[in-house]
Amino acid sequence: MNNMDIDHDLNNLLEIEEDEEDEILLSPATLVKIIEEAWLNEKFSPEILPNKQEYVDLLLGQLAAMDDNLENASDRDIKKGVHQLEVDRLKFLVCSYLRTRLEKIETYIEHILKQENERIEKGEEMYLTDAEFNFANNFKEGVDKHFDNLMGIHPTMPISWKNQIVQPNINSFVFAKSKADIESILIDEGNDDETVYVNKDSQIIISYNSVSNLVKNGDVQLI
Amino acid sequence: MALRYSNCRNVWRKALELIKELDRCTGTLPPYNSDLVSEVNNEIKHLIESNLEDARLDEENRSSGDVSLLPTIICRHSAIARNFRCLLAYHYNRLRCIRTMRWEFGGILPPDIKENLSQLELEWFSKYSNSLAQYMRSVGEEGINLTVNLKPPKSVHIEVRCLVDYGKYEMNNGTIVFLKKNTRHFLPRLECEELIRQGVFEHVVS
């Protein structure tokens, strides 16, 4: 393997074929940008967002390929260090993104599982990946078992504590940047007149609740 | 009917002591205080039983228009709820702390920390550890270790000082380095990250 291969990797990473007919071309730069945005959104939004599993898997696949190429590159080459750093940066990005999601799952375990189960019932797409869902169920099982063992102090013990679940504060304020012209954002749900118009690329501080749908469909980027 | 003030007065002390104990040791895990926990448990048991008894009496008195027991019952009830919350907070925050340790030390805890965990917590830890490992294996094609890459990298190599006589250490690329106390090394960051967490290395920031 020589440097040409690594350069080739970085510059012209991938070409995904989703279906035979439905071919999507995704440049590596776009892929990284998608993950970066997902990471920022996940970091700043109070609730868990729909997963980006396909992109994460793609990037991980690419990173593995690049790792292989780097292993074969000569240690003396000055370019190797630069590439290595870039690969490390991307790894941090993916790891941090996945970690943030796990932390949210752990903190809001009851709330998230309840929502996911509602989504399953309605046949909507789930926010968690299969692996995350498994993890969440295992985690809940463990915590439930732990507290059931601890709190069985008295047979007539009230069990109302089980209903007090930790919920994300979706009304917390977030910094957001608009990626498109948005006609109207409803600020006050009870009152239809309270809307704002947001230009493309303008930045606002707003209650997360008002933009949650826009964040999920990608019109607004949290910063 | 004497109100049992004498044992009501100290009702919240013990539970509060649990919380204070955790609060004093932020970032570290104090030994599981099973004595105090069982004292609080007994206190709750005691309160519940006296309340049940008084509730029965109150029912009888109610017919003659006597509601003098009601305030006591309400008082005890909120004491129970409060103790309960304290217990929940104590245990939940310990779990959070143990969870953080899973990320720092990996699946096997150092013995001195292990001593501080209760049996139930040890069980919880191994379950958590397993499900986390299972999750990390199932991401991507080959799995991914999320416990490394905790900070955004600034350079590929970092300078570290060795704090203990570690002996030989084989790096991922097969190179063997000899780690002696007080020696300085310039090594790939990835290799160091875990050793730093284990206290073998100290990151030298120049």
C-alpha cells in the first residue's frame, strides 16, 4: 500500500448503492458533515433524536478501511501522521455521538422506552437502533431489579415511586441555526399568532419544543 | 393517645446522613453504608406499622367524630415519603457513580473500589458491564470501543511520564516499550489513553 491509496481513500471514499435502481452517491465530505451535524444536534437537544445508523455504519466501515491502509503505510512518511490524526478525529466524532446517545438512554430510560413502545404500537419508525433498544431494555431490567430488591422494605410499601420518572426538559432553550427559510415557527402553542419567520442561516435562541420537529427533519441545526 | 414525638424528632436525620455522605465524596464512591441503610429501612418499617395501627384506630374514632389522630398519620406519612426519597437518591446516585467507573476502568473493577460496593451493586455492575459490552460489539461490523477517544484529539502522539515500574508493554504495532518509573515517553495517544486512566502514565502538558 502506498500513499496514493490513502489519498484516494480520503478524497474519494465512497459510493453507496442502496438499491439497484435507487443509487445514492455520497461524497466522504458529505458523510462527515451529516455525522457532524447529527453529533451537534444530539449534544444540544434535551431529548434523544432519531438514529442515523446507516451513516454511522458507513463511516465506521470507511474508518476501518482507512485504518488498514494506514497500518500498511510506511512509518517514515510524514503524511501518515496527518492521516492518522484525521482518522482519530473522525473516530472521536462517532464515539462521542454514540456515547451521548447512550447517556441519554440511561438518564431518561423510562421515558425513552415508553416513547419507543408507543412508536412500535403505532408502527412508526423507532428512534433507537436495534442495538440501542436492546441495551435500553437490559439497562432497565438491571435498574428495576436493583431497586425492587432494595425497596421491598415492607409489604404494604407504597409503590408510587415507580411513577416518578426522569423526563427530559424539552422546553429548555437551545441555540439554533436555520438551514432553510422557515415560514413560521410557533412559539406559543396555545396562541396561533405567536409565530416567527426565520431566514436561512440566521441564528436564534428558542425553546427546544418549538423547533424539535425542524431539528428532526434537518431544517434547523442546533449549535 | 400519646403522639410518639420522641421518635419523630430524629426521623429525617439518618436518611439525610446518607445523602450527606455521598455529597461529601463527590467523584469517589464511599463504602456502601449498609448499617445506616438498614436503620433507615427499620425506621420506615416502624413508621408504616405505627401508621397502620393508628389508621385502624382512627377509623374507629371517626364514627364518634374524633379526628385527633389524623395529623400524626399525615406527619408520619410524609416522613416515610421523605425517607424513601432519600434512599432512592442514595442508591441511584451510587449507581451513576458505578456506571462512570465502568467507563473508566472497564469491565473489571480494582479491588479497593470493589470493596465499597454492596452485593446488589456488584450484580448490577456486572449486568451493566455485560450489556454495554454487548452494545459496543454490535455497533458497525466489527464493534467499536466507546470507552476510548474520550477527548477530541489534538495530535497523534503525546508525551507521558511513567509513574510506576510497569515493565514491558507491547503496543498495537508490535513494538515493545520498557516502562520504568519516572521515564518520559512520546507515544501514540490511543495507546496511552487507557494507561493514563489506570494511573500508569501521567500526561505531560508542555
